[in-house]
Amino acid sequence: MVTKEHYEEMLRAVPLRVTRPRVAVLEAVGMHPHADADTVIGAVRAELGSVSKQAVYDVLGALVDAHLVRRIEPSGSPARYESRVGDNHHHVVCRSCGDIADVDCALGAAPCLHASNDHGFTIDEAEVIYWGTCPACAAKRLLNEQEPTTSRSDK
């Protein structure tokens, strides 16, 4: 389990001033991987009490800029935040419920940073999102398909 002191050290290392909202946001993102801003705001308010949405958004922006938090934006979903940074991993997203999970690069350390044609760009990050159906939604779908249909008899 990561401690408040660890989060404080992370902030000092980048360097950002250690504040209660910054520590609370780091904790919230660490405890709720792939959380949207509303989830982070709820967790921060549970920890600190009154804090404005704008303050949490400002902290999230500062933490993303400092590379302590990663922002991902799956199509059709609000931005999500995670504390796993620096390894260029990818994500799998359920089309039904929106659940998100981490996926490591298939061939080791960030092989996807070597594009077949970089068009002169200096590539420093690749974002791959796999789309599909999570096991829970697949099981629900299978269960719904196996339920017998009820027929009404006409009298």
C-alpha cells in the first residue's frame, strides 16, 4: 500500500509543492485506476471535505503535466486518469459497460514506439486501445441468449 509520505515524495521529486489536495488526488487516482474526474472528485471530497471541482481539475492537470498521472481518453468516454505512468502500456475497453483494464505491450518495452513510417515525427508515446466485451458482460449476454422465450397462448 502506498503511503501519504510516498505521494509527498513523488510531488517533491518533480518538483511540485506538497498540498493536501495534490496528495488526495494522487491517492484517489491510485485507489481508483482509470477513474473519471467525477470519481476522483468524490474520493477527494470524502478525504478532505469541501473542495471545488475546479481545484481537482487543476490538480489533475498539474499531475498530468508532471507525468505523475496519465490521462487517457477512450472514444465515447470521459477522460480517465491512472497512476501507472512511464511504461507506455495500452488499454482494453468493454463496449458494453465501459470497464477498462491495462494491457502491456505485446513484445516487451514499448515496441510500438517504432512506427512503420514516422513521417519525420519524433515519437515519444503510442496509445493503443483494444475494444471488446469484458467477461462479466459476455456472461450476461450468454445468459440472456440462453433464457427461454415465453410465449403467450391465445384463447
